[in-house]
Amino acid sequence: MAPNHEHWTTVESSELCELYNVYPYVRRIVDIPTMMVIAEKDTLTMWDQETDAFNQILTPKKKLVVLPEISHMSLYGIYPRSSTPRDRPFPGW
């Protein structure tokens, strides 16, 4: 994470988040390897909508990964900058 980052939520940002709709886009993913990552302790996004969107991706080359004990914000900072792909839990993705 950025060391000076301050996470502020505004009424506008909350409303915009609620209006965002990914469904028109997921059906465009055809025959493209896709991995969706969900944080187990995420209290900001909705798992049911995320998994529903994942299930609508048309490619059989897809993987849903649930990271245990990870929150929404910690999801963005779980790997140190010096880590390499081989150090990560899903090499080859």
C-alpha cells in the first residue's frame, strides 16, 4: 500500500460504487484465461454478486480464488514489491 494513503469514503463514492455494473462486460470474456480473486474478510464488496459474475464468464479457462483471512484493503498489499511470481501462491497465473 502507499504509505501516505488515507482511505476516505464519500457519499458520492458510495453511490457510484452501487451504480457500477460489471455484467455487460463479463460476457465478453470468451476463451481468455481468467482468475477472479475474492478476499474472505472483505466487508466492502458483495460476494454473491462477485461469484455470480464469475459464473457468467463464458470461458472454461477460469479460476475463482478465495484468499483466507484477507480483507478488502489488505488484498492490495499482500505481496512485498520484491516478491517474484514464483513466490506467489498461484504460479503460472
